[in-house]
Amino acid sequence: TEDSSDSEDEDDKNLRASGSAHAARQAKLQKEAERIALGQMVIRKRKREDLEDVGYDRNCWADKDLPEWFEDDERKVARTGMQLADEASITAAAQALQTIDARTIGKVAEAKARKKQRTAKLVEKLKKQANSIVGKDDMSEREKAKAIEKLYASKLKQKKPSAKIVVTSKSGKAGVA
């Protein structure tokens, strides 16, 4: 969990290249959960000191050319490092992140609601116009049906979004043309 930013960038590239976007997102959330759990440990003084003690021992520089008897003895008596964060706290942090990630953004939800209201108003307006067409006596049934069909086709057709052209400068500022 003590990753450098370079290795994180490489991991992200590998995840994007190897699998789906969902798997990459899940891995990113898991890393973030580990960071949160580690941050919660660092808040407590005793656990912070334990983490510092685990980080510094006589083997942290990986000395070379040590005698074989010394390396054998070290393998027998050397204590293993403390687990940085327990699985329960990592799981809890991951679940909290997933609930946050699953929520829709408020502005997006508001925009969807506004679009739904506009559509409902348009449908009501079209129903009134269709009823007025049906109420006319001077038109045949076939003409009425064609007029209503034409009315609905013209008002409810989907608009295709126009292509946006993004212009950038050397300084990196972007604008939409």
C-alpha cells in the first residue's frame, strides 16, 4: 500500500490494457480503500509508531555480501512486518466508496428530472392538439389519423446532438467552437 505514483500509473495502464473498464474501476476503488484504511490507522499515535517501527529495521537496506550463517540466523529470528491494514477496515472503506461511486450526481439527476418534465408537458400538449383534430367534423377518419400521425412524428422525433469541435492552444486551455 506504499506505492509510488509511477507504479500506480503503470498499474492503471496495465489494468486498462488488460481488462474491462469495470475491472479497472474496481481495482482503483480497492487501492483507494486501502489508502483510507491506512490513513485511519495513522490517526492513532500507537499504530502510527508501529508503522514507523515496521518500516525501519536492520534489513531495510537489503545489505549484500552477508555471511551465509548470518542470513540463515536472520530468517529464523527476524520478525515479519506488521500487516498495514486489517481486511475488515479495508472492506468497510471499499463498501463506503462503492456506495458513493454508485450514487448519481445531483446535477445529473436534476437534469434528467427536468427532461422528464419537459417531455410530459410536450405529450400533454400533443394530446390536446390530437383531441382538437379528432373533434373536427369536416375531416374524414383517414385524414384525421394522418394529421395526428404527422403531428406526433414532427414533435416527438429525436434530435441528434451536433458534433462539438474542441480547440486547444499550446497553453492547454480548451474552448468549444
